[in-house]
Amino acid sequence: MSAEKRKILVVDDDPELLQLVRILLARAGFETLTALDVPSARTVLSSGTLPDVMVLDIMLPGVSGIEFLEEIRAIADFDSLPILMLSALADQQQIRAALDRGADRYLTKPYVASSLVSIVQEILSTKRR
């Protein structure tokens, strides 16, 4: 019997990017759940299917990725959920703000596909605080 695939929730408002990331992660052996916005991500998280890692864009419509990160970190059930923040912003203050609010890692766009997979694998190989 094969091991269950690790689940990665990717939250980004760019449908083309979501599709590319889904393919990339599937090729690396992951099951990918996707959400175009925070309400959709909340639905996935409340469905009882807890992902092994969440990849969260900072620039989202309505509720920002940083606000959603703070919301997630305030819920005990999600305290151990590793979160990789994605953003086109390479601003050091923005990166520090995301890490200070509970992000485990931060990756700026555009990124090399292998970097995303490597970081997800690294996150999965270590325990969250």
C-alpha cells in the first residue's frame, strides 16, 4: 500500500499561476488544493482536510495574505500548520512582517520552480516550532 500524498494548499488570486503550481507540485508527488481568495481558503481549511503546508500569497483581494496569516495563527488547530508566504514584493520590511506574524518561510516571485518544491520539501522535513 502506498503512502498518502502530502497535501499542499496554495492560495493565490492568479488562476494561471495556481494551475502551474498544481502541476509542479503534482510532479513532485504532492496533492495540491487551491484557493483563489481567503474565503475559499477558509472553506478548504474548515472541510476537515488539513493540509501539510499552506503556500499563501500576500497580495489577495479583500483580505490580504498577512491578515489571513494572523487569523490562522490565532487558531490553535492551525498552530502547527507550516506557512510559506509568496509575494512579488521583495521589500525587507514586508518579509520581516510576514515572518514576525508566523510565516515559516518567504519566497519572492518570480521564483525558480525547483526553489518552490525544495522549500516545501524542507518545510515538510522539519517540525514547526
